Amino acid sequence: MLIKDGVRVDGRKPDELRPIKIEAGVLYRADGSCYLEWGGNKIMAAVYGPREALPRHIQDPTKAIVNARYNMASFSVEERKRPGPDRRSTEISKVTSEALESVIFTELFPRTTIDVCIEVLDAEAGTRCAGITAAAVALADAGIPMRDLPVACAAGKIDGTVVLDLSSDEDKEGEADLPVAIAPRNEEILLLQMDGHLTYKEFEEALDLAIKGCKEVAKLQRKALLNKYKTFEVE
Amino acid sequence: MMRKIVLPGTEVGDAKSKLPGKGVFKEGNKIYASRLGILSEKGKYINVIPLSGVYDPNVGDNVIGVIQEVFKNAWIVDINAPYPAFLNLENVPWRVDYGETSKYLKVGDVIIATIAAIDEAKNIDISMKCKACRKIEDGIIIEIQPSKVPRVIGKNGSMLTTLKKYTQCWIFVGQNGRIWIKGEDERVNLLIKAIRKIEKEAHTFGLTQRIIKMLGG
């Protein structure tokens, strides 16, 4: 029993997000950075570049390469995770790179790379969404030109009900998980994955709910960035 | 004066009445900011002045570079940009014969140069044929964030004049965020502290006054 009378295990309503805390510009040596807490997730994102792509044969003479690296700390999950890239994190790195690349003006920086490091310090379901959200804030903090500030949020299905932002227990016991990343200005979908089964109708409902959630997270992202720079005044 | 901070994707104007300048892009009939910065309107143009980011080279900038590689007819110079810069032996103030490049500038040598040309593939040519250009033989180099360089210089060079007046040091600020300092050890230390303070408090009011106070004015 994961949902009873419209209330979930952790007391949330079906369309309610977990608490989110975002802080921009936390690392001195990175060009841009972000620390994000989303429910039980704790994520650090750092952006380096645009910088010269090395070795030279990986350079693209027409555009910059966006190279995101998603990594889970060995202590981020209950059972110790063997450190280093695995099949899952390689996949998440790839889809994150592609999601971020589609909003960045890569053609402005030919022959360079933009490196995005996403470190999951503590994981509790929905880390890829939290990772993209944190990476977006770090990219803006690094002053990288973008069409929009990307944002991600998941929806899913538990006990036959479509809900927003699954927690760890709901993710394990539930029927489906649907992470979505969008560019909030025109609702362009940057990432869409699905685990589990949904009917067509349920899928549409979940997608709408996830987009609604994304827009709420987008507000928090903008607030975090303005918070860092609000004191900036020019004489 | 408080200015408006914009984020990527923030709508900043109408494309019918305004033109997109730097740091913005046009989509449909609207102009949006493409990066984090301060909104500024100059005539018909809408610009976003960046608050962060790496050094973006422009033709005519004076920069401080470090020789990275020596070829028979050119040097490759690190100018703190995403791209290395080329310094051809034609563009130095000395008469250099083909193959004799390393007699004049070796790997690790520091120079002041000006950016001569940038093509669309972002190949950067620099030249040492300018008034300030020279090989740096003494003093020290410190690095600051390139976006803070205008603050260290100040309006019409006011901050730079202040720093020079109170510390009696020789200062040269490269647009790429590298600063060359020369002077007595004690005063140089004080100056570095002052520059770090400017970098940290770049966004606040009355900074010049506080710097004067700090330097014992």
C-alpha cells in the first residue's frame, strides 16, 4: 500500500514535489557550480570550460562538445557501490550530455569541450533528474550561452495512480517511472525515459504532470541563481 | 544604480523595436537573454553584460600570454582563452630569422601581446607590435577572473590609478585576467591583497573608497 485516500507514504499529495534546496556557485575552482538537495538526494554539479578539447582528434571544428559525467559516490547508496563508471552511469552520462547539448549554443565555441561533472553524494530516486537540474544551474553560473535553463522532474505510477516525483520506496515498489527534462520556455522535451508499464492515457497524464513539476522546479532554479547575483550592482 | 539580472531564456525585449546585441538571441518576434548577466540597452541594441565565464578574446585586447610551444616560424601562446594563440615571427619587434625563434622567446616566457585577428574557426593571431607589448622579465603575474577585469581597471582607469598611487607599484592588467605587478616586496603583497579584495567584492558599492582606506590613504 503506497497511496491511501490520496496521501502517499511520506505524506505528500499525488502532485506534490519533495522539498528542494538549490545553491549556485559553491566551488571556487570550477567555472560554475551548484549544490542541490532534492528529498534525500544530495548532488554537486561543476562546469568547466569552454576549454580546448584534448586530445585534438576529438575536437569538432563546427561546435563545442558537451561532455557530462554522472558519477555516484560509493557511499551514496545503502549497499556500498563499487566506484567507477558502470553500465548505468555511462547511460545517464550520455542522455544528460545530449539533453544539455540541445540548449547550449555549441556553435559559438568550435574545437572546445564543456565539461559537466555531476557527483551524486547521496541518492534517493530521481538522481538523473536532480543531476540535470543541478547541471543547468552550474552551466548558467559558468556563463555559458543557452537557449533556456533546462530542468528535469519525474512522474510515475504507484498503486494505479499517476504521481509526481517518486521517492525511493515508491520507485522500488511502484509500477512505472518517467523521468522528463524540458526547456521550460517552450516546453521542448530534452529527455524522456520510461521504466515500467503505462497505458497510453496514463502516459499522457504522467507527462503533463512531470512538465508541471518541471516548471515548479524551474522557479527554484531561477531563484537560486538570482540569490547569488542579487547583490551584484554596478556603479 | 541597481540593474536587472537576467538568466538564460529570460525575455528581454521585442524584436520589432529592438535589435539583438551581445549575450542575447532572437526567436520569433522576441529577444531572449542567452547568458547570465546584467541587462543593458544601448540605442536600439539590447545587450547582456556577463557576470561570469571564461575569457572571450576580442581583436585589439592587450593580453598577457605564456609561450607554450616554439616552432621554426611561430610560437604558440597560452592566453587564458579556450583557444591557443599564434604569434608569427613577422609579428615580433625583433628581426628573427627562420629557425631562430627560440633565441628570442622560449617555452615558459611571459609576454604582453595584442590580439591581431580572429577568424571564424577561432584561430587567434597575436602580435607584439604595440606600445605596451614586450617580453616580461621581472615582477610577478597573478590571475583573476576575466569577468572582474573591468572592476580592477575602474571607470576611465580610476581604480588602477588609485592602486598605482597608493602602492607605488608598476601594474599592467591584461584583458584575459592576468595582471603583471612589479615593485617592492612589501608593497606588492599589499597590492595583491587589494586586488583579491576587488575581485571578491567586485559587485559592491563604494569599493574605491574602501580600497583607498585599506591602502592607508
